[in-house]
Amino acid sequence: MRLVYVLEEILPLAAEGFDYSNSAALQETARKAAEDTLAKAADKVRKSGATVETALIDELGQGVIDAINNEALNWSADLIVIGTHGRTGLTRLLLGSIAEGVVREAAMPVLLIRA
């Protein structure tokens, strides 16, 4: 089993009265959170008796959907299991759906798990 976390690039943001231009620090914070999330998930899998490896992937402009699908192809995965928030309506329209995109683009079966 392979657990994958795709780390999206954080772009600088400036808004009236606020400057969030230290994208390197934000990216490092996001990376640390991703590493912690992967470590906790791997621990849970190991405690169940399964063998697991992890991969932290930088999306580097390719998009999260492509990063997930490319990783699955490169690893020769038989199945992609991905969580979904199950958003509908305007929220889904504004935020999009990574899970839906993976289902549409994947070259192998995809199992969606609702949060």
C-alpha cells in the first residue's frame, strides 16, 4: 500500500492591509503538516498489520489530479482510494472536485470514500 499526499504550490498573496508574500515560509509549514499527516496515516496502517510506504509529491504546476494519476501510473497501482467531502451546488462549483477529476482521468479503478 502506498499513501500519497500532493503538496500544492502556495502562491504569494497580497490584500489590502495584509501581505502574505513569504511564500517560502508558508510552503515549508505546509510541507511539515503534510509530512505529519502522512506519518500519522502510515502509523494507523502499520498498526493494522499492513505494509505501507508514503510519498509526498510536489505538484509543481501539473495540478493535483494529474499528480495523483501520474503517481498511480508510475507505481503501477491497481486501485486509487481517495477521500471526498461530498460537496454539492455552489461550494462544489467554486472549489471543484479533486476526487471527481481523478475518477475522470484515472487509468485504473477509483474508490471514493466520503469524509
